[in-house]
Amino acid sequence: MAERESVWIPGGTFVMGSNKFYPEERPAHEVIVEGFWMDVHPVTVGDFRRFVEATGYVTVAERAPNAMDYPGVDPSQLVPGSLVFHRPPQRVPLTDPRRWWRYVAGACWHRPEGPGSSVEERDRHPVTHVAFEDANAFAHWAGKSLPTEVEWERAARGGLEGATYVWGNELTPHGRIMANTWQGEFPWQNLATDGFEGTSPVGSFPPNGYGLFDMAGNVWEWTCDRFTADHLPANRCCSPSGRRPDDAAIPRRVVKGGSHLCAPNYCLRYRPAARQGESVDTSTCHIGFRCIVRTHQIANERQ
């Protein structure tokens, strides 16, 4: 088991979701969760490097996509790579993400901007360009798990019931920037008032009430739950076999926390209630993960 610092997240009842922001966060509802241990910060580049060196693991972004999974796509375009953000030089319509996202051949966790880039001085930055499978593989190697959406949100709230942000209800209390997010007009104007244009070293901003860093901004974090368009029960009438109409051909998992690319004019999702669905085969420059340990995992280790 890889040794990393973690803190105890107490179990209990809390109100998950929000009725005030995006539709997928509704309805706010009461849930119960058991206590667990959570890593104090996202898995870093240094952490992931040790995993790769110990196991020889090859990430999804470093493998050529399977042509059978992408019918109609020219096989010559199915090359290893990942999605990289490119800031346009002027204001663009917000309806077409292709204006700022590019699939870059060769981009991966140790070449985050593509060939010629490196993570040589980013050991304390969260690892990125990791797909859901990669995050799961690391967690298994470390003797840990990815959190459920409920567990992640419980931890992010830090004991603040119903607060808008992980630190309270004011975005910048006393003028202090509390997380690595986008300042300016997304996607073309990045003022970098917080001091960072991309990812930041973990722990660069204050922790929440449970002592967890980067639960808002920096990078989105994978959870183990499948994404649904709202918090309503999964079994609906007129949905055969309990399958929801919003299930996609490529499964999506919930990511939480927002990232350094989240801005109020486009993506106000650096809040504990915010959630988004991400295809399991997707890796990008703004998605990472952190791990948890449940009490039954500790009991199993001791047997």
C-alpha cells in the first residue's frame, strides 16, 4: 500500500446537491454516508510516476484508440494522445468547445502539452491526462479506492452544511482568492489573478474544514459513480431494464470540484454541489483524482 497523508472524514447525514445553480445538481436531498479516510490532496505527478515505475503501467492516452470503438473515424487519426486546452486570442462563442480544446497526438501525463513538454518541475502538481481506467488502476495499486459522489461531496463540504463554496458563502472572503480557478472572461482572457495560468502545486490554497486541499479548482476529480442528469432515483417508468434515457453509448462517470479552467461566465462549478459527466475514455489537461480508504479496506488488510 502506497503511504500518503490522509484525514478522517466523519460519517453522518448531510444535504447533497443544490437547487440554486445547474439542473444536474437538483434536487437537493438528504443522504447518509459512513466515515472514511481521504487523501489530503489530489494524486500528484510524483505519486503517479512512482506507480508507473513500480508497475510499468501505460495510460489510456498512451495507447492507440481501438478502431471498433470509433466507427466512421479514419483509422489514421486514431493515434495516442489527449485533450489539451488552447486559449484563443480573442472572444469566441461559448457554444463550440472545439474553439479551445484540441486533441494533441502524444499528449499524456508526462507530456501534458504534447511532444516537447514535460513535467520535470511539476512533481507537486496534480497528475492530469488520466482517464477513469488510469485512476482506478492507481487506486488499486495503492490499496485504496476512488470515492463515490456522495463521499466526495461530504468531504468537500468540510462540515459546512449548505455553504456555496468549500470555504463558505463568499467567493473571495476579505479579498482572498481561495482556489485555483479562472479569473477573467473564459476562454480567451485569463487574468491569472490567483498566480496560476494552469495547474498549481497541491496545497497552494487554504484547506477546507476537514483539512483537505484543492477540493475546489485546480483539477476536476474522478469519482466511481456513473453520471445521471440529476439526483432523481435511477428507476423511472418507460425506461426498459431500469436504464436511464441519459445513459450514453460510452459510459460517463461523475467528476467533481471544477478546475483552473472554471469561470463564472462559463462554468461556475468549483462548488461542492457541482457535478459533471465525463466519458470514461477521456483524458484532459484538467482532470485528475484522489483516493480514499474505507474502514472495511483497513479491516481486510489486517486479516
